[in-house]
Amino acid sequence: MTNVAVIYYSTTGNVHRLAGAAAAAAEKVGASVRLRRIPVPGEEVHVPGTEDAAAAHRLTTGHIEEVALEDLEWADGILIGTPVRFGLPAAAVARFIDTTAGLSIPGKLRNKAVSAFTSGSAPHGGQETAILALHNAFCHWGSLIVPNGSTDPVLFRPGNGNPYGSANVSRNRPGNVHEDNVAAVGYQARRLTEIAGVLPALAPA
């Protein structure tokens, strides 16, 4: 069985919705899945006007287990989701990645299949650059990046089209995730699971 870790940070719930869809899609094709949230940093940064939604989101998702480094080591495939912050991943995500040196340096993340998805406020609001910033870290891990590319008809739906990973446009509205994006991240998770499942057979003995 292929192990897939879906790891995400979400402020008002949009990335959480995508993460849940990804986890469900991976499970549906037979993966053992861990859905893990990156914890809120000491002082969370909000888009003005979303404070109440962020507080409500924390209450409704507090039962989801926080990510641990062991989840990365366990996984054959890793899917990371982040909100866009000025074209970059959220600080909480970057902070988590900063803790992975103990796995990365000894090569414990090498040859794992990895991919990323995001949600931003507007079209061309930094979704692609946020995903590519995560790809930089994946290269340091020695992992194998699995992009969406143009590999399935779902990626050509009006709300999709990002070849690097699934990306939502939230318009700064909590719970505003287009069904096209839900379908895209589901496909992304299935593709990641498929590739992660064959990588161990390609590893040298």
C-alpha cells in the first residue's frame, strides 16, 4: 500500500477544503493517507476582515492532527498545501520546512514523490510562484516533483490551468473553493499516489 501525507496550512478554510479533497481522492485509489495540519504560529496574520472566519476555522479543524516530521518519513508521497502570501508560501509552512533538515540531510526524503497546491485571493495572485517556492525546498530534499502539467482534461476547465499544481482563487472569501479546483486537486492526489507507488521498485537494491 502506498503511504500519502497531505500536509497543509489554512487560515479561513480554503486550503483545508482542497486538502480534504486531496486526501479523499488518494484514499479512493487505495492509499493509506495521513491528513495533517501545520499549526498556527504564535501570532497568525489575517487578511483584514477575515478574523472571525479564521477563528471559526480553528475551532472546526482543531481535531485534525498536527503534522510531525515522522509523517514525512512515513510517506511515499507528500502533498503540501499553502495559502499565498505575497507570492510566497505562508510563513507557517516555511517554518515547518525549516525543521526538516534532520530528515533531508541524511537523505530520508530522497526519491519521495512530492507535489503542492495553493489558494490565493485573485487570478495571477502569486499561486504559481508560491508553488514554485515550495519546489525549491523539494529540490533540497532530493524528492521527485510531480507537477500537474497538462496531463488530464480536468486541468483545462475554466477554473484550472496551473501546470505546477492546483490553485484556487478565493477572492478573500472564506469557503470559496471552485469545484473545478476540487476536481483538479483530486486528480493531482491520484497522480501523486500512482507515481509514489512505483518509485520504490525503481530504487537501487
